[in-house]
Amino acid sequence: MEIAGWILVIILFAVGMAGAIFPILPGALAIYAAFFVYGFFISFQPFGFWFWTIQTLIVAALFLADYAISAWGVKKYGGTRASIIGSTIGVIAGPFVIPAFGLLLGPLLGAVIGELIVGSDFKKSLKVGFGAVVGLFSSTVVKIILQVVMIVLFFIWI
């Protein structure tokens, strides 16, 4: 049973880290679920109040940071609400519509289209689209760092 638990924990950690790059995967929630899998298959004993509090705060920070940092990138480059919405739709739909490059082109095109809809000129729209990509990369870096921290804390606690 213990080996099966460890296999599932490792799979969930891998899915979680892949989720930092591919938004369709559950990311931090997969890592968080790995803690429960460990508890059910091996033991909840190592996890106390502080472990769960810290991990829950990190997960909450990840959700907030994901949207806030992406929106910050768009706003920093002069984007409007329409370009933030377009960028978000692009992050989600991009990988499905353009399989090889959709993760990058989705937010770029979504922000550009959002800006064009509200009447911005093409040059400004392109600048905002670039900001969406900057926000996406910044958000990805933050997600990777915080998710690695979650996993490291897990191994420290056990």
C-alpha cells in the first residue's frame, strides 16, 4: 500500500508541476491532493496545524497570483479590462486552438483582440499583447517557485 501511495504522490507532484506551465492541468491542487494521498496511504501524523495552514495559504496565493500577475502584465502595458478578459480566454483556449504554440499565442492574440474591440490602434494592441505574454511568463515563474516550495515543505515535514 505504501508503494502505491508514493507512486500516486509522485504522479500528483508531476501533474502539479506540469500544471504550472499548462493551465488545463490542476497545478497546485494536484500537489495539495498529494498530501491527502500520502495521509490516506501512509500517515497523516507528520502533518499538523502549521503544515496545513502554510500549504493552504500557498495554494490561495497561487490562485490569486495567477490572475493578478497576468492582469498586471496587461495593465502595465496599457491594457484595458477587455484585453485582460481576452488574454485570460487566450490562455485557456490557446493550447486547444493552436496546439503547438497556443500557450504563447493565445494570451497575445486574446489581449490584442480585446484591445482592438475597445477601439485601440493596432500598435497599442500589440504592445498590450506583449504585456500579456510578459504577465504569463511572470505568473508561470511564480507558480513554479511556490509549487516547488510546497513540495520541499512536504519533504521537510515528513
